[in-house]
Amino acid sequence: RASADADLGGVLVEEVQPKGPAALAGIQEGDLIVAIGGRRVKTLADFQAVMKRARAGKLAKFKVVRSEFSEGDLVEVERTLTVRLGGR
């Protein structure tokens, strides 16, 4: 489950199904999805449009921004994760 993040642009991951395609790829609750397959995702509508065109079983690169601690500081880290898209 995801929602739009108006401050940064992107879609905030609110829930990840255990053992689902997103979880297996390393997507976590709190990640901000900013691109899928090279297409910028700024709003929930952008995310839904990209996912509507996606084919089940195909691989897609998700670019996410994640907050992590590094040497005691909270930093924003960008990661690219490969997700095998599931059926609807």
C-alpha cells in the first residue's frame, strides 16, 4: 500500500506484504518510490499509471529513497531495487 508524499514528490510505501514481490526485492515500509523503470513517480496517480501498464512476471527497477542511520546521523539514501511484478 502506498500514498503520495507531497513534500518530496514520490509515493510513500505504507505497507509491504510479507513474502510479496516488493518485500522479496527489499522494499520496506517508509521507502519513498521516486521512479519505476526510469519513469519519474511524483504522485499516486503516476504510480498507478505505471503499474497499470506493467505486466505480471516482468522485472522492474524501482528507485527508492530511504532514511537510514550512518555514523549516528539520519541520512537519505537512494537505492535501485529490482522487483518481479506480481499479478493483480
